[in-house]
Amino acid sequence: MAAVAFRHWLAQPLAIGDAPVEIEIPRGQPLGVTRAKCAERGWLDHPRMLIAYARLTGADARVRAGEYRIEPGTTPAGLLRQFASGTVLQHAITIVEGWNFRDLRRAIEREGRLTQTLRGREDAEVMQLLGEPGQHPEGLFFPDTYLFDKGTSDLEILRQSRPG
């Protein structure tokens, strides 16, 4: 009978309401801490069962850090699959055509979900970090919208925006 109740629990939607919710799993955070956060928010009625299921399936070793958007109707089994697959929330930054390098750097610095590593550095130093010492930065970065995970570095966004 316990196995039937367990399977039933795994198939029941989480108590998150009618709108998507978000949760962040920091790098190195054990699944037990994430499970406790979900329970504190009222999403899981039997949080220990999530850990048991994770251990049974091996998903406890595959949970990936990042921000996750949990959609209404997600079940505990689906939540664990999402955490193990690493399907994290993506953010966007747009490089506008016509911006000069100062405009680009200002926009990157304002994006709070990027890890800032370039603040206070001269343009020449930034170009050296990009592996292009002596290159002038104006006109080198492709205007487009770039997707990133929370914690991506500002330097990585510049690398992505370099054609070729």
C-alpha cells in the first residue's frame, strides 16, 4: 500500500497556485536544502519523499545549480526531472545597433544577473581579456539579444557577441 501512496504523491501537482514560481539552487547546495525551501513555501506536503525518490532514481547526484521556473501542474517527479536536467531560467540582454562601447559596457553593468568582472577596467584591458590586445573595441560587438543563465560573466556576454 505504501508504494501506491508514494506513486500517487509523485503524480500530484505541487501546491504552487495558478502562476509560475521561481527557485534558485546555488552551486553546491544539497538537495535537502532545496527540498526544505520548497516545503517552507508550501509547495511540498511530504518533502522527505522527494529525497527518497531522488535517491531511488539517482537524481540526487544530478541536480544542477541555477534558477528554475516551476509551472503550475508540475509534479514532484517533474520537479526533480527539471532539477536534474538543468533546464534553467534564461535571461536576455540586448546589444542595440548604434551603441558605442561605453553604451554596451553600461548596459552590461546594469544587468544584475551577470557576474561583474570588468567594472573599473580600461577598454584596452577588456580587449586583452577577450584575447584581442591592441584591438579598438568600437564596432566589434554584434547587435542582437543574447540569452544567459544567472551568474554568467560580463566577459562571456562580450565573447558571445563577437562575430566569427
